[in-house]
Amino acid sequence: ETGFITLDNGFVNTGSCTSAVTFLNGEKGILRYRGYPIEQLAEKSNFLEVSWLLYYGELPTKAQLENFEKKVASFNKLPEGLETIISTFPKTAHPMGVLSSATAALSAYYQDHLGPNPTDNDKEELFAQLLGQVKLIVARSYRNSQGLDPIESDSSLSYSKDFLNMMFGEADDEVAKALDVLLILHADHEQNCSASTVRVVGSSHANIFATISGGIDALWGQLHGGANQAVLEMLEEIKNAGGDAEKALEKAKDKEDPFKLMGFGHRVYKNFDPRAKIIKVQCDKVLEKLNVNDPLLTIAKGLEKQALEDEYFVKRKLYPNVDFYSGIIYKALGIPTNMFTAMFVLGRLPGWMSQWKELREDPAAKICRPRQIYTGATERNYKDLGER
Ligand code: SDX
């Protein structure tokens, strides 16, 4: 549980770090935030409480949680200039591009937060501010893409219910609860690609807006957070081709074809992703509650069953990951496919911020500057043009 990993070839992976935020055991499919099993947090907690836990390391008292909820809700507006920037993006702009740009652009409106050494109070303020304002940016970009006026944040609503209300002008308690569980499940995940990016950017003492914007960009990739959108596109393709999952499985096994079964496999989990198990149960509950009969869920379950019995997948320990079922719930909640990865950002934000804070408070932390194994030309002398 030290965080340092010795690679097969004996190299200590200097890209790793020590961290006290999240513990993963990939072989056993274990995920804990600050020691608390993800299963208990998903069942008993809520997203802002989990955000506090990740950031401060302990579950909040009632008073701490109430103050924190009020503080996050107080960031219920975006700077006017930023609203204008968001409204000028084309309606077809991918929400991740809007989110990354708008988050970095916050640095233009909060110039007092650009210093290289934020105080403890700054870090507290920035945590609540980004949780509040990134939620606004996601909702605004959706309303803009639909040609709809923005809906103001309602601080009397819970975090997830306020988000859904800003998106659709209404929000059912059960649906908000389902979203809250999804956000909890996405809140942190050790040194994944985007969290590592946040650590790399943060290690140069870049401001928090630039740092989080870097995490958003890394998450966009289809091999990482972009997989939740790619899963739905893959399931739609299977449905449109007649619903036969077998073909997708065969395609995923074709070594010549770079196609991968989206939502399957993981760099760390060589067992079931514990989050996928929870989301699969949530899927059934939410779709039943909403009276949604989505053929994509049937296809997904069929694909999972076949893959888990297929020698290629079993041998490579390829199981469904967090992205395999999450998109089906987002779709049932009315969230458009191209926004699924933006939803992943909303969930992962507290994890990125917690790891950034941990890095910035580590007196031993240095700028991230990995080395390489040089494989290029040995020394040689310059040749004049006429000699080449
Ligand atoms: C997330 O790191 C995190 O924690 C990320 C994340 C988080 O919360 O931050 O958990 C979120 O990003 C989850 C992953 C979402 N991505 C996808 O679902 C995309 C599809 N999955 C794959 O692209 C892939 O599984 C990766 C990228 C996730 C992992 O890729 P690796 O590191 O190449 O996997 P591997 O080394 O374990 O592969 C072993 C073998 C290889 O074949 P061989 O060379 O042994 O013949 O399995 C094959 C791979 O080609 N393989 C797949 C596959 N994933 C791996 N074959 C078909 N379909 C797949 N999905």
C-alpha cells in the first residue's frame, strides 16, 4: 500500500507517488476512499460529503457538511464574461472542449488565485468554487447546445438535484439520488491518467484553473473517460446491426483491428471493477423507476455475459469497468451521449482537487520531470548541405 510499484523489468516506476487519498487493489477489485469501502459510501453517503472526505481526509461533522454545502451553493454564478464566452461556442461544440476552455478561462476572472503558493484558505475557497462553477459550466454548455436559455442555480436544492434542474428545469428526487451515486463512484481513482496529469501540471505550480483544465483534457480520451460515450456508440452500432453482440466480440479479438470493446479492461483492475458492479445494479433500479426499457441495456448484459465466458477475455482478465454501464443510466436521465464524459469530470473533480492539495502540501514534492531511455542516434558530426 506504499504507492511505489516495481515494474516487471526491475525498474521502480518513478512515475508513481505516495498518496493517502484512494486505495485500489486491482487483483481483488477493492476501492476505498480514505479507507472507506466504495460500496458503503455509494449506499450511505452523498457526493458533497464524499468530496469533503477526499479533500480533508475525514468524514465531516454535521456542521462542517452544512457549511460546506452552503459554500458550494454560494458559487451559483459564473462571471458574466464567461457566460458570454460559453454562449459564443458553436452549438455542436463537444462539451469537453467547452469545459476545458471555460475552466482555464476562470483564471482570467479570478486573477488573485493565480499565485504559485495558494494559502490554506485559498485552497478551501477554490475547492468549493470549482465544485460550484464547473457544475454551472456543464449545465450552461448543455443549454447553449440546445439553443435554450440558462436556468439559474437554486441553492435550496441538493448538488445533484440543482444540476439536473439547471439542465432540464426539473428533477426527481430518485433520479437526483441515482446521479449522486454515479458522482460518488467517479470521485477519485488513484493515479489514473487524468489524476496523474493534474499532478504533473500542478507540480509546476501552475494555477488550479490551468491544472484542472489539464485533467479535463486527459479525461477526454476514448481510452479513459471518453469511454463512457464510446460504449453507448458501440452499443448503438450493435443494435443497428441487428443486436448480435458476438460480432463485436470477434472484432475486439482481431489483433489486426485496433477496435477495443469499450467499457472493458483496465490498467489496474484484473478483476471486476467494483464500481461497475454497483452501477449495473443502479441501472436496473433507475430504468425501472423511470419506466425505461432500453434495448441497449439488454445488449450490454448479453455482451458482458458472452465476454465473461470467452477465453480471449478471460485469459486477459478483461472485465467491465466503470464506463460500461454508466452511459446507460446517463441516457435514461436524459443526458446526451456527448455529455457523458463531462459528467465524469463533475464526479472526478473532488479527486483531482484532493490529489492536487496533497501534492502542494507535500514538502518533498518536486516538479514532475520523468527521465527516458534514449534510443536515438549516437554522437555524430554536422554535414554541410553539399555533402548530404
Ligand atoms: C477509465 O486508470 C483508471 O483508473 C481509469 C478509470 C478511472 O476511474 O480513472 O478507471 C477510468 O479510464 C476506465 C477505462 C475506460 N476505457 C475503456 O473502456 C476503453 C477500452 N479499454 C481498453 O482500451 C483497455 O482495456 C485500457 C486502455 C483500459 C487498458 O489498456 P491496456 O493497458 O492495453 O490493457 P492491458 O495491457 O491490460 O491489455 C492486455 C490485453 C492486450 O491484448 P494482448 O496484447 O495481450 O493480445 O488485453 C487486450 C489488449 O489488447 N485488451 C483488450 C481490451 N482491453 C485490453 N482487447 C479488447 N477489448 C478491450 N477493451
